[in-house]
Amino acid sequence: MQRTLVALIASFVLVALAAPAHAGDYARALPMQFELRYGPIENCNVNCRPWVSATGMIKPETARDFDLFAQSHNLRGATIAFDSEGGSVLGAVALGRAIRRLEMTTTVGRTMVPSSGDPRTAALSPRGDCDSMCAFVLMAGKNRFVPQFARVRVHQIWLGDRREDAMAASYSAEDLVLVQRDIGRIARYLVEMGGSIELLEIALRIPPWEPMRALTREELARLHLDGRPDPVETKPVAAVAMAGAASSTSAGRSTGINERGWGLIEASGRPALARRHPLTVEGEDIGSFDLMFACGDSPDQLVVTYAETRRTRDVQRAPAVLSNVEIMLGGRSTSLAIKSSSPGRPLELDTFASGMLTMASIKAFGEAANRSLTVTTSSRDKAATSIRVGNFGVVQNFSRLASACAKISQQRSANLNEKN
């Protein structure tokens, strides 16, 4: 089975790498679909091998859909290739158990269907993603393989409708019971699959405002998600084929800023939309930052400022100074100019950066449901952070900010006219 899978993916690589990926990106957002495919596309009548393509989101009913699919095909011992953003905990656990009952081999890969020819034939690209709960379904394989260019990424178990702005959301006791129950289900499932509980521990480090954590090649092997022997992985062909405090004023930080949502404050004599957010790396608290959008010199612009305090556990030195701060909003990245990045109190670093954004971009940020922006930083010692900040409170305060900025601009124009 192991040699068959390596040969299966290796024979498809040249076609897969040349195939467009945009269709697969769309399919990953839909409910998971199962299809039996054959390849390689060329000369399939001589050297054809089957696999099950599993593409899309895992829903509560996905395991039922898979059982219906399995009734029409002989899947015992077959290979199933995942390209998925994850999804339902219950759906993933049930799907994993169904796959284990059939003693299937699991892998990660994007199925690329040609625009012409036999609709059953396809290419299997190693550049697939298995995210969130998909990683736990991957564990269900009797044999498990992760291609060199595939990604397996994890994050915390969270309530889906509150993931985009987790800090601003409210949680009831029932919500906490639900999350803890699901964590228990996953732990029991991992034991059943013969997996490592470390996979769950790594996932639970990553809060919803951080990007998903990609497992390293060493972790994939240690966690039993990639069972390839070392000689296969070191061959060139196989490598391609498998292939803090609220009162802080340091660094220009302001008082009265809320962590639970965006609010209107006054900063340096100008109204500003502001929010404070924890700064974390794999869930470990290393500080916090303030993000503010204040009235600019023209009514259609806002001055964005980033004021951060980060800590270190290294008793010998403070964190390395930042070399880059960027904000990703609406698909566009804006680099902020770092005005200062220097040690504050012992073992702390204070950083202040600023730039410009349009009033229209912040208006769009506030109006869209579940919209978020991402703040990324990097430092001279290559350390990096990436934090997603939701838009709770923007829509309630934006009109007041825009009105105040318009008045400031009008007053400025009137003062200039008087001087002239």
C-alpha cells in the first residue's frame, strides 16, 4: 500500500503542478464531496490507479454522506486524499471512525480535474491543505502520508460564529460546556486512533486571533501523521511527489481603550477609533498592543497608529527591536513606519509605528459582518507575530468619528481662509 501511494502521487506531479488552483480554492469552502478518481491522466488505461478525492468543509452530516458513498464503491484499503479547511468536531470524529473501519490510507492532496477527456481521470497535486479538524481525520488512516509540499495546520477548538472577533464575543456557561465536551471527544478519538495527544495540545495553544499553526515535518512524523520511512522522504523524486495594563502610557499608549471592541476615544487632542488586543505567540501571552485610527489632515484619510509593549522570559535581555509592522485590510497590505522600538521597563520592549489609511477602507471594515484585519510584526531576530482583530464596535462608532473628522477639516479650512 505504501509503495502504491508513493507511485500514485509521483506519477501525477508534472500534470498537477501545471494545473490551475483557483477551482480547488472555491471547492474547499463547500461541504465536503467524495469522488472516485483515476490517474495518471496520460496512459491511464495501462497504469491507472484509483483514489478517493475528499474536498471541502467537514459538516455534521459529512460522515453520513461518506457512508452513502462507500456503499456504492469498494473502499476497503483504498487511499483518500484530503483538501479541506476543517469544520465540525462531531462530523470529523464520525468521519475518521468510518475511515478507520475501512482500513483506508489517508493523505493530503488537491485533485485537479482536466477540462476535457475522461471525467473520471484527474491529477493529484501534493500542494493540498488539511486544516483544523481535517488534521484529526487524517489520523484515522491505517497508513498516513503527508506530501512534502502539503500543509497540515491546526488551531484551538472554538465556537464558529464567534471566531472572527473572539475577544469581543460573549460566552455562556453552556458555551464553555460545549467546547470542553468537544475537546474531550477529540482526546478520546485520538486514543482510539493510536495517535498522540500532543496533536491536541499543539492545537489548543493557538487562539482564534492567530493564524493556524503549520506542523513541521518533524512534528508530522512524531505525531504519527506521516508514516513514510526516511529513505523514501530523502529521495528527490519522492520529496516532490509527497510532495498590558489598561493604564499604560508607554510607547504612546492611551488610557480608556477596551479589549472587548472598538471604541471612540481622544488621542493627542483628536478623536480616534481604538482597540487594545493581547499579543500572543502560539497562545502564549507576550504583551499587548493598541491600534488607533485618528482623524488625518484631510477628511478622507485616517492616521493609523500601533503602540505595542511586549515582554520576554529571557532574564538576560529584552526582546529584539521590531523591523516591520504591517496591517492587512480588505486584501491590501499597509506598512507602518516604525517611529521607535526600544526597551522600556526591564525585559520589555515598547514600539510605536504609524501610517495612513483611507476613511473608506475603515468604513468597509466596519460594515461587513465578521470582517477582520490582520496585524503582523517581525523583529531583527526573525521572531514574528500575526494577530487577527475583529470589527466589533466599528459600525457603532464610525459615523461619530467621520462626523468629528469632517468638522476638524472644516475648521482647518476656515482658519486658513482667515489667514489669507
